[in-house]
Amino acid sequence: MEFKDHFLKLRERRGLSQQEVAEQLNVTRQAVSRWERGETTPNVDTLKQISRLMDVSLNTLLGCPRELYCQSCGMPLEDEFLGRDSDGALNEKFCKWCYDEGHFLSDCTMEEMQEQCVSIMVQQGVEESAARQHMASILPRLERWKQ
Ligand SMILES: [Zn+2]
């Protein structure tokens, strides 16, 4: 789905008129109307504002060009799993179980993270050695643990 489709759906779901959205974003109603017709796309700053206003990630707004993984625990991210920065904006790097309000919820080591993830996977029915191998291959490549 393209930006214009996402945007229209989000606006309607929130029950906002084009005028109301325009006022909140400090743009003209005509600009909003052009986005919805697919004639123009907002600039990056406006996209960030829309992300805040609609509470969805930029990645979702732009039609999910990237597959997001938490850069701390490696789990696949959807918007409802995203952590938040200190200003309340969605953080597209980390899940809400690793990161919230601008900081990591636990200052564990990579080894401790691996053990936590392994025990969760084991509860979900994954064999322990397979879970450990999986996490050992994923974690060192994530931003939080990369040297
Ligand atoms: Zn995480």
C-alpha cells in the first residue's frame, strides 16, 4: 500500500477532516488533499509529524519498505510493539519490552539477553539448543550489541 492509501485510512480511522489534519500539521488543506490524490508526498519533517499525530511508524506510513527487527532482542517489529522515545514518538529500532521512554528497560549484557530470549523461546516450544544457536547468530549483528 502506498503512502496516500495509508494516510487516508489513518485519517478516516481517527475521524479527522482534511482541514483538521492540515491545522495540526501546519499545512494547507490543499496540501493534504494533494497527498491523498497521490500528487505529492509530504517531506520528511511532515512525515515525522504525521507519524506522531497518527501514532504509526514512518515505516508503516511509507508502505513498509523495510522489515523491522528490534535491534536489542531481534524480534520482528510491528507498530504496536515499538518502544518510544522520551518525547513519546515511536522508536523504530527497539521493541517496547527492551526500550521505552528513551532508554533501555534493563542494562543487561548480550549474554543475559540471550538467556532471556532463549527461555522465552523454550516456553514457546522451541528446543533449547536450537533457540540458543538462533540467538547466538542473531544478537551480535544487532545495533545494540555490535562493536
Ligand atoms: Zn527487543
